[in-house]
Amino acid sequence: MIPTLQFLPPAVIIDRVALLLGELELRLAHPQPAAADIHKIRVCSKKLRSWIRLLRHRQHTDRAIKKILCKLAPARDSVVLRQTIEQLQTGTRSARNRAACRQVLASLPTPEPVTSATGRAALSKRVVRELLDVGGPAGKTLQKGVQLACARSVRLARRAFTGECSTASLHRLRRWVKYLGYQLELVTLPTPASEKFRKQLVSLGRILGRIHDFAVLQQLLGTNVNPHPAAAALVAVQATRLQRRLLQQAEKQARTVLAF
């Protein structure tokens, strides 16, 4: 599935990792990052994790980045919840459903301010350079890393769509699809086939992301603390209908891209 790829020169890869880390540290410097900053921090963190896996070094750095993601996840979920309900509200023709969405939106708790004191000292350019061999990553190492990520994605797709189709299995698939797409950004002079493959991965990741957004919403609607159970039930019906459509799209796309 993955052809032989030509990767960027080692020095360029080092510079890209350092630049990405610099952007992450800059955004983490804000005492209370805004929603857009939180989203960008999570994107930078996931891309760094994908490249670390490709280079297969320094697990403690990976754990430090994972802590950032875990800390910011509740704030990101809070933003996504509101966006998802607002999309349901604008996407329905039923006045009753729109009113239900408004009631559920009004009942959402105000998100708590997020601080970004996340142990930035663990993320430094010195550590990034230690992620790499003295002479930089060899092409064979990078090729093997991409092949391993692709094989992992295929296994997870097979598990998600032919076996355990759960929120957790779809989330794991989404994570590795994103990792694989980010890793392909280190390819130089991509072939039409590899670029098409990368774009298909991005599309699949977006569909899986929407499915996860609806899963987060369903979890909220299933709690007993919602003050508008009738409205929550109506919103849940809308969410379930769209989630089923997205699952069909995701499976079709995954079978096309990953050929599992």
C-alpha cells in the first residue's frame, strides 16, 4: 500500500520538528489560551507525537506531550459540544428540534478557564535533537516507520468496522489515521499516488472526528443531570441519525483508503 518514499533531508526534518515545537511552546505561554489556541496546541501536539513515533525515540517526550493533550481535552470537548449542537440546530427544519437544541445549549455549564502550565521544560530543542540520531534519521528508518503506522491503521480499521465498532475503537483508528497523514508531510516530492493517499487520510480523519464529536454529545445527553430530558431526547435522535450516516461514510472511505 505504501510505495517507496523519499523523505526530506535529516537537517530539514530536525528544523521542522524544532519549528513545530517552538510554535507549541509559544501557544503554551498564554496563561489562559483561547479556543483557537487550544485547538492549535492539540494539532501541534498530535503532529509531534506522530513524528516521534516515526523516529521511534524518547518515549518520555511522548508522555510529556500526551499530558498536554489530556489536560486540554475537556476544554476542547466543551467547545466541540457547543459547535455540534449549533450545527444540529441550523441543520434541522423542525421548529421543535431547533427549540430542543436551544434548551440543551442553554443548559450547558460555562467552561472553566484553562491554564497551560503543563511542564514546558520537558519540551525543548535539546530534547528534540535527542529524538534523532546524530546523523539524522535514515530513509529506511522513516520508510519502515510509515509502513508500521499504515499496518496499525489497517488493523484498527478492520477491528472497528468488522468487529468491535465502539467509540474507543473508532477513536484509536482516528488517532493513527492522523499520525499517518502527518508522517507523510515529511515526504519530499510526493508522487501523485502518495499525495492522493494523504488527502484521503485527511478526509477519513475528518469524518471520524465528526463521529467522535457526536459520541461526546451522546455521552452528555445520556447523563441524568440534564434539566431538559425531553429536549435532550430530541437532540439525541438527531445526533444518532447523523452519526449513523457518518459511520457508513467512514467505513466506505476506510475500505477505499486502507483496503482492509
